[in-house]
Amino acid sequence: MPALDRPLWLAITALSALLAIASAPWALGQAWLNLVFKPLTTLLIIAMAWPRGRDTPALRRWVLAGLVLSLAGDVALMWPREGFVPGLVSFLLAHLAYLVAFTRVQRLGARRAPFVVYALVAGAVLALLWPGVPAALRMPVVLYVLALASMAAQAAVLWRAAPGDAAARRLALGGALFLTSDALLASNRFAGPLPLASLWVLATYWTAQACIASWLAAPRGGGYSAADGSR
């Protein structure tokens, strides 16, 4: 846990997220709120993750790497046109970092069903968005969706390997919400504007990141051990 107790951390993180979302034109319309509170919210999630997982240092390093790369993507996407490709690359690397962490617990594709389900979902999303994706971005977008769907599917693999474990369940939820957030973001960009887009995109995104971060074992015992799935 961070130095702050958990309820206070949750309240501060939720407030920061709400202020970032409220920067949208349909709310307060204050761009500076996004510049300040979007990276701050991700930093608060990193602060929550930082003391966790010390008994599994390799997993901790990869999860923290994914969070830091996500922070870089957040900053890049503050400039939607110039920062789109750097943001895409940053989040692609974040998904790969998470995937490395997850495959240290279960081998890639150890259970086939989650990969089949996410392949179908990813294919449906690509089919919906494909007409609006510029030709120059089609290959990067395909690679990104492949990495994202693989990360989400592998998170579900860990859950299916330990279905009664709350942390594994949160991890699978985090993977699903990350895919949902990115599908909404891509739909808003390539298929047409979504009502209250920033609300749905950012709420699902930060919930996903918090779920993934909380997969790491809490300090001083009593938490989920990502290495062996025990408490």
C-alpha cells in the first residue's frame, strides 16, 4: 500500500480521475485540468503498486514497467494528433511488459478458451474500425490489437488457473477493461464521436490499471502471491 491508508488513496485517486475527465468540453472545458490530473492519476496508481510484490521482484519490475510506459502513453495522447503514434508505441510496450509478467506465472496460452474468446472480440473490433483506419496506421493498429488482446487473454488464463482467487479475478477484469477502454478510444477516433467519450474511456482505463496493479502481493503478508497463487 502507499503511505496513505487505502480509503484515502482511493478517494484522492478517484478525485484526480474525475478532475481529468471533467476537463472535457462537455463538462468544465478546462484543458489545464487534463494536463495536471491525467498523469497524476496514473502516478497515484503507480504509487499504490510501488510497495507491492517485493516477494516476486521480477513480476514487480514488469508490472511497474507497464505502468510507467502507460504514463508515457498518457502524456503523449494529451496531443491527440502529434502524440498518437508515440502513445500507441508506449501502450504497445506496456501491454508487452504486462504480458511478460503474466507469462512468468502461467505459460502463454496455457488455457486456450480465453485466447479464442479474445481473438473473436479483437477481430470484431478491427472489422468495425477498419474502414476508418488510415492506411499508414493499419499495420501498427493490428500489432497493437494483437498485443492488447494477448495481454487480456493471458490475464484471463491466470484467473481460470485460480478461479477462486480474488486477485486473479481482478487481474482478468483489468485485462477486459483495458481492451474495452481502448476499443472505445479507437471507436471515438476512427468510427465517429462517442457521447461522453472521455468519461467511458478514462473510467475503464484507470479501473483496469488499478486492477492490474493490485494483482501484485500487498506488503507484509496477507495479499495475493502472484508467484504461487496463494494467500
